[in-house]
Amino acid sequence: MKPIEDVVKQQVTKEELTYPDFDHMWAHIEAARHPYPVSTPTQNVSFPFLPKKKAPWKKTLFIASLSLLVAAVPVYAAIQMNWNQVLHDRSGIQSALSQQLGQPIEQSVTHNGVTMTIHTAVVDENRTVFLYSLDPVTRTAQHFGFLQMKLTDAQGKDIPGLTIHQQWDENSQRFTGYLETGWTPPSNTVSVHLSLDNLQFLQSGKQKLSLNSQTEQLQRFDIQQDGMKQMEVQFIRQSHEQTLVRSALSFTNEEVRTWSYPQLRLYTAKGKIVQPSRSGTYGAPDEQGRYTAQDYYLPADLQQKGLSYQLEYSREVQRFADSWDFDIPLDKRKMQGDTIQQPLSIPLESGDTTIRLTHIVISPTQIRLQLNESNPDSVLPFAKYDLMIDGKVLTGYAEILPDTHGDTARSSTLIFERPQGIEISNRTTLMLRAQHGIVSHHGEHLSVTLPDITAQHKSLHTMINGLPVKWTYYRQDGHLYVQTESNDPHFGGISQTSMMQNGEQILGQPLTTNVVGDGNNKSIEVYRQFTDSSAVVDILFYTEEKPDQTVDVTIPLSASNSTQP
């Protein structure tokens, strides 16, 4: 960086921008030209390039040049803001900012003393991101949200997929974060309208619950607080190593569902949080539309004396029924020099044409690979995806695209952040490494008979496609519970069963939501109001896993087929 820019950078990183004392700065620079140290420097900046003889440029020229830089400080300040913490998992955006590829916006809107500022846009062929800050004047809440967020193009058409991310920045005493969408402008320069309506500030809320972790009976609690109505909790011991704690929450105000993020927490007698044994799932609606959650604990942890239980959530403490509106011109021309787009037709596995890589877009911030599957009912074929580039490994994640092929195919996108230092050209060879294979099975007409159904837990063992599966079943509160699991890691789990009752197919209601490839193949379904003494359960969907499977796919970039706009 140039020395004068160093001076400006130090000025603009301060919370309140103050214009420098030019005479004092000139004196310091003059002192820096001499070989002896300055006794009381105002800034720890030296300029080794300055000649020891009288400089040919004038003091007035220096002040004029610095004045021009300071006049542009609002834009410069936005680029120099420290976004690294909130962008910790968006290394591609960090890379673009470090290369000064961000587009300065610097638009602010204030309502009721609350100022929302869009500082910078980062837009390329893979996504559009807005860096923002929200100044609440005084902090009265832990976080905030907008009840409605809408991004539209110049024709007023909605742009889908807008999400918001935030943190509290102690240095600036404001919220900072980013808005992101996978949409990208169809042309180099476009205008979009961003509308953020009904700002709410949120604070943590809690309510203690008198739970008994040693019973599997359903426990109900009337919450009747902050828009929440009733909570049901059930402890289900799945093995000697795992107990499922399942909860379902209803609301008196359905709007609260969108911001409450309720979670059941367990505390020891000394007030320390009891950590779950593995990650859970949250927010899936049950058959009554309630907010459900499932957590997993070691049975030994639930047997501690003095355990306490607490429902924790976010509650609204303030709302402003205003609209923060921005008309934002976007320009992605800066990004085009390092962008490659190319159609592909590469089987993911040799000899298998049902799953293909069909398109790649490489932009300065991200790499996206489109994956097409001819079977619309299949799951993602692998649990883990890495992209190898000149010995560097980028770990990606999959995003299932909206159904664009009807019932004939399904598309997914593999997304990889592109951190700084990853150089890619048409001569670069990329290799996709897919690991931990997943095979979905359905329509195989498999069934299991569960005899002598009572309140007592009973078990039986079957083989499914050569894999051992244990079935545990029992009646509780008039309902039939069916649990399946396997000690073979190649069995991925049963995701749906059904049975016939009075000539009608009845689907089992899943009480668990498993993540494919996470090593947990235990699942539980319930059949409500079941009175028979036996049942024939049909297996509709299950998965098989290949934990040791690795497939490497070379992706050549062709100069003739690539597009660099």
C-alpha cells in the first residue's frame, strides 16, 4: 500500500472519522526524512522511499492530494471495515474484499433513530452479497430481524433466496453482517431494490420445566408466554449409548415461530450446560404443524442428580413498523476477468450415466458445480465433496435446487468457497473427490410382521438387502412406536414405513429426522391410535451407505468451451 494511503487507513479505522491536522502530519513526514528518531511521533509510520534531499513536491501538493483522499473517506472506510469475523465461513467474499473487488454502495436509511447502511456489494456470476451495518443508537437487544425482506429486479420481479447473517461488533457498537442470495445479475450492470420491513429487536427468554428424564411417557407443559402455547417432551432411550429427547411446541401467535428458535437445555446441579452427545435437528413441523426438535444425550448424563430443564428462546422486545428501502446499482464488471463458465457432461461414476456433472461456474468468490440425477427420488449420491486444485483442497456443501425437471430428474449444486490464493485458468485441471457413497432404495416391496404388540418393548431381527436390522416396537398411550437400527455402518436407516388399515395405506409418522451420512441409522415412527395386536409394516424408503467409497472425477477446463465475459 502507498504511504499516504497508510495514513488514511489508520484514520478511517477509527469509530468517529476526524480530519487530520495537515500541518502536524507534514511535520511528522518531514521528521521521518531524517536518520535520527523523532522524540514524540504521532503515528508509527515511516516513509523509507522519501529522499534525504529536499523533496521535489511541495507541501501544498501533499495537502491537496491528502484532501482528495479524505474527501473520499466514506467509500474507503467501508472497504476497510473488518468483516472477517462475520464472514468466517465466506472466505470467497473475504478474498474479494482483500482484492478491492467489492463495489462501494454507502447508502443509509434512518427510521426512529435506527440507521441501516449498505456499505458494499460483492456480485459475480455465482452470487450477490451486501455488507451492511445496523446502528440501533443504544443496544437493547441481543440480535434483530426483519419480518419481511424483499429483493426485486428493475422489472419488479422477486429475487429468491435472500438470507441475512449478523453479529454484534463491540468496536463500532452496532450490528454488522451480510445479506446473500445465489441470484446473479443477467447483465453487467443492473439496478435492484432492497426492501427491509418491520424491524424487530430480540432478546433471550426462558422458562423452567419440571421434567422427569427417567420416564418415556409423554410430558406436557403449558408455556403461555411470549406467544408460545404448549410444549410436549418425550425421552426415548434408543440404546445404552443414546437417548433421544424429542419436543414439540405449539404457539398462540404463529408469527413467533419465525423468530423464537426455541431449544430445550439441560443444566447440572452446578448450573453447567449438559452437552448433547451429537448434533440434533430443529424446526421440522409434525403432523399438527408444531415446531419439533430432537436432541441426543448419553443416558448416563440424564441420570445425574439435580438436573434442571429450561426452555430457551428469542422474544421480541421492540418493533418498528417501517421500511428501510434501498435502490442499489450493481456492477459485476470487476469480477469478469477471473470468471469461467462451462457446460459439462461428465458421469460422476464411471459407467453410470444416471448422475452427471452438467455445468461449472468459477467466479472470484465461489465455484459451483451442477449435478443432475435422472432419479428424482434419490438422495445425494455422496455425503462429502472436496475440490482439489493444484494440491489445495476446498470442502464443499450441496444445495438442492427447486424442481425444474418435473418428475424426471433432480438438480443439485455443489458449492465451494474460493479463498484468496486459489489461481484458476483454462489450463488448470480440477478434480472433484466424492466420498462416503449413499444409495437410496424404494419400491422393493419389503415388509416385516410385528407380532404380539403390547406395552412391553419387544425386538426382532431381519435382513434387508443383506444388512442386519433390529426392530423394537411397543404400544404407549394408545400409539404404536416402531424403532429401527443396525450395528452395521453400511445400513443408512429407514426413512419411511407404512401399513394397511381397513384397506387404506397409513404412513408412519417419523419422530426422528436423520442426516444422511452422519453415522446415525436409528429412526422412530409412530402409528397413532393403534389397537391391533400385530402389524405388517411395509418398508417404503431406506438407504445403504458405503463409508469407504471414494470417487475422483477430473474436470478439464477447455478454452474453446469456457466463457469469460
